[in-house]
Amino acid sequence: MADAPQNFTDMFKSLGEQLKVPAFDVSKIMEHHQKNLDAMTRSWQAVAGGANEVAKKQREIFEAAIKDVTAIVQEYKPGGSPQEALAKQSEFAKKAMDAAITNTRDIAELVQKSSAEAFKIVQDRMKESYDEIRSGLEKKS
């Protein structure tokens, strides 16, 4: 008659005993993974904070653009010389181009800052994790 089937956990326990695998400290493993999850959460929060800053900046840009267009419409006076009209259009175009360049740079800096912060959090956790593993192995030696 065949032996009673073993459950999955018992099979791995038996295999570990046969291979003389050292016992695992489950609480240490759980603590390690909790630190990883905490670091990822902080990283995601940094990215989300950056996205909020970008959205805020975009809203400011939009409001400034509406203000500028409103001012131009209010200042518009039909007639006058073509040179005056061209000068005003050129002035507005220059102002709009300068604003676009500045705004693009500001948004790029916000994105870069939040990305760098998120990456640093993950990078620091990786270094810490490596140190934890190394110190755990050194204790066993």
C-alpha cells in the first residue's frame, strides 16, 4: 500500500533536512521585506509629490497665459500703423517664447528632482539591504 501523501510544507522541510539547509529566521525575512515595502512606499510618495508639483506649475502657467492674452486683448486698439501692430505682436511673441522656455525648464527641474529623490530612496534601501545580508553572512562564518 502507498504511503500517505505529504503536504507541500512537509515535503520542503524534509528536503531541507536532507540537504542540510540551515533554518531561516522568518521574522528577520519579514522585517527585511517590510523595510523594502516602506522604501518603495516612500519612493512612490516622492514621485506622487513631484507629479503634484508639476500639476501645480502647469496650472500657474495656464493662469499666466490667460492673464497675458486677456491683457493683449484689452490693449488692442484697431487702427494704428502696421509697424506698431507688428511691434506689439513681436513683443508678445518674444514674451511668450521666453515664458515657454522658462516654464519648460522649471517643469523639467521638478520632474528631475522628484525622480532623483525616488531613486535615492530605493538606492539607499538597496545598500542597506546589502549590508544586512553581508552582516548576516559574516555572523554565520
